[in-house]
Amino acid sequence: MNSTSTTMNISPRAGMLLTKMVKTPDPEIALWKILSEYTDLKTNMLKQQIKAFESKWKGTFEEFAERCQTETLGVDPYAYEVESDFWEWEKAETLLQHYKKLQIQWM
């Protein structure tokens, strides 16, 4: 957890829901557990998405971007499918790095 902490105010209803979901009496611990699990789920989903792109385009995002730049992809790099994959893949890579940084900060 981050060294700078602030007081959290949670409504009694939200606190009760959190403690029931996680089966712990402390709402703050429950919230951290849920956030941690959510981050793990997002990270795994993004890794799967990236793996699918790597399989489709036979390489890493950096290699794909280079092949788009040098027009050695085998298809028009300005085609809708290619540009759409580029932006989605770049988004997945960026979000994955973001979630990894968050996970490091919480440890």
C-alpha cells in the first residue's frame, strides 16, 4: 500500500456489501482485496488480448509497428483492420503497463 494514506469514508451499506463479498469484517481490507483481484483480472485479460494480437500478426507490438512503418506487413498498413488492430493493441499494451505499475505500488 502507498505510504501516504488518507481516511476513507464508506457508507455503511457499501461497507456491509464489501465485507459480505470478501467475507472479512474490515471494509478497508475488503476494498483492497477487491481492487487487487480486479487489477489481476484486468491484467490477465490484457495479456490474453495481446497474445491474440501477437498470434494474428506473428510478432510483438514493436515488430508489428515496425512492419507497418516499413510496409512489410504483407497487407496495406492503412487498411481499417490493420489500423484498428494497431490502436487496440497499443491501448492494451499501455493499459497493461499501467496496471503493472499499480500492482507494484500496492506491494
